[in-house]
Amino acid sequence: MGRAPCCDKASVKRGPWSPQEDATLTAFIHKHGTGGNWIALPHKAGLNRCGKSCRLRWLNYLRPDIKHGGFTQEEDNVICSLYSTIGSRWAVIASQLPGRTDNDVKNHWNTKLKKKFNSSFSKPPNPIVVVTDPPRYSATSTANSLKLHDDHEHNINTNFNMFSSHPPFDQIPMLNNNNNPIIPELSTSSSSISLPIEQNHLEFSGPSSDEAADILQSYFHGVYENNNQYPYEDDVMDGFDVSNYMGL
DNA sequence: AATGTACTCAACCGCGTCATT
DNA sequence: TAATGACGCGGTTGAGTACAT
């Protein structure tokens, strides 16, 4: 048996909302709240609309805390960063952007950011670090993120998301107030997704995840110093001698 | 000015999840 | 435990608008 429809689609109004309907819905919710039941709300409010339509109109447009207007560069960065980590979970992404709705974020992504993002990350990165012997840690990387593992492929407490820690791709390198390039910082959180070990990977030795973080950060410093850009752009190095940065 | 094309974004659709019975 | 119903989410649509020819 299929799901019963939430309303009789033939008898309720559909399509764009009129100012009158907006006013009716807004006034009702200000006075009574949603009552925790969107299906019953339109009848109580005197609206000939489906409850789902009322919910959507309120949440995406009429709520007083909704921010209308264009997205800032900072908001774009947050969206791209989170997308690279968690994918199209628009509600989660929108929760990090006060005043923005999942629908807003999704539309903005589909119309503006997707092309920009894809053109910058259309090529998978090459392996970026050589193997040392014996490896103590390994890491996997995609175009957007890199994660460290211990010998047994357990995640260790060091994670680096290239995109979220990176200057926006159309402003590489981004300069700080002193006109110095902003160097990406390694995060010590382990909140992002883990990647398959067989993907592009790098391995290196080191006694602790903290040292691993130092090595990686040094690596990005080094690439920037040598090439005047960060490694994932076009010429990711095929090999990288970690020992240069370990005092070995 | 007329027509075609691309873009934007509000709204809809269907499904997964969760709470209730 | 299963059935039911409402909510919330992501994908998609299509009307309206802007821009190009």
C-alpha cells in the first residue's frame, strides 16, 4: 500500500504564493506558532494550501531571520569547504550559515558554485609524498581532503581538509594583512570522512600524529616556497622527500 | 522590437526517518 | 512488532527574468 497523500492536491492551491497568503500565514504563525502540525495548519489559518507548501513557504521565505540577497565570499568558502567534506547535505551546510536555508544553499551551489568547484578539482591529485621505511603512518588524499591512518588503517587524530583550510581557489595565494601568504593550517580534529586506503596515498614515518601534522604543514610551506602556489593546483609533486622536513 | 537562450530561485515531489499508536 | 502519519531532506521542475542575437 502506498503512502496516503498529505492533502487533496486537486482541491488545494498550488504555485506561487500571493502577498495575501503570505500575510495570512505570517500572521497566523506569529499568533499561534506552527502548533507542531503543519498538515493541520492551513485549515486553521484559513489557507487553501497543502501543509507541506505552508511549511516550505515559512521556512524558506517568510521566517523573520531569513537572510535575503547574494552570498558573500566567506559564505561561499564555507559551502565549498563543507561540500568537499560531507557532500550535498544542504541542511547541515545551511546550519552553519545563519539566515540561509538549505534551499538557498542548494540553489546557490547548483547555479554558481558547482561549476567553479568542479573546474578547480576536475583532476584527481597525484600521489604527493614518497614512502619512508618503515612507514608508521599512511594517509589518503582526494582532490579535496587528506586523512592520516596508522599502520592498521585506523584513523589517527590528525586530519587535514585541503579545501577548508585553503585560500579560495580563485584567490591563490590569499594574502594576510601583512601581505604574506596565508598558509593552510592542519586541523587536529578527526571529524571528516575516511577515504579508501588504496586511493592516492602518501606514507611517512613519525612518532606521533602531531609530528605528522608538522610534516604536512611543512610540506605545504615548502611547495608554496618553491612554486609560489599550493600543491593541489596543477603541478602536484610526484615525489616529496619527507626527510627534508624531519631533520633527518 | 522580436525572438531565442541562459540563468535564477520558489515551489513541488517523493522518499527516508522518526514518533506514535 | 507492525502500521500509520507527519516531518525533513535532497533532487528536480518550470515560470519569470535577464541577456544576447
